[in-house]
Amino acid sequence: MAAKVPETTTTKKDTRAGRTLTAELQAIVTRLQTDVEVPKTSVVGGDFLDVAQDIEHQELARLSASRLTERARRLRVALTRVSSGEYGVCAECGAAIPPKRLLAVPEATTCVPCQERLERGRAAVA
């Protein structure tokens, strides 16, 4: 006999969360397309400090793009969790993620205690 799979229902909360996540994702995609342009380094006619500053600007632009790309990935995961009915449920322990945490970190997949445990585990490994 096959186990029953719980049906997922879309609630107003899920719909609102989906709209919020989609809006944040779109804002990040727009920033990636417009704001995060890696500046060119001008070696010709520039002194050492100008070149060093140009390289620093390039590194900062790449870091910003990398962070935005990672945030976009996490938002896509959260949107997948909304559509599957798993949004707001801790991926580690199955408990509800508090609404205040989801407001602060909409792409959160873990409750605070589980996230702290995971971070302690990473710190112990490092």
C-alpha cells in the first residue's frame, strides 16, 4: 500500500511570500544587468596608484556580482519551496520558521536553532 502524499495548498501567506520573493529576485536580476559592471583597468598613462585603485574597483565589482548571484540562487530555492508548499518549514527539523525570521531573511530554509547549529558545525570544521 502506497503512503499518502500530503497535498500542498497555496495559502494567502504563500502567495504573498511568492510575490515578495519574486520582487526581490527581479530587483537583484536588474542590478546584475545594470549596476554591476566590472570597470576596465587603464594601465596606459596611469601611475601605480591609479592602476591599484582600478584593480580594487574590479575586485569589489566582482565580489558584489558574486554575492548578488548567490542571493538570487537562494531566492530561487525559496520560490521552489513556496510552490511545493515547503516555504516557512525548517529543512532540518521540520518546525515552522518564525514569521519574523522570514521577514528578515525571506530565503531562510532553517529555523534559528538549526541555523546556529549548522554554523557552529561549520566553525568547528574550519
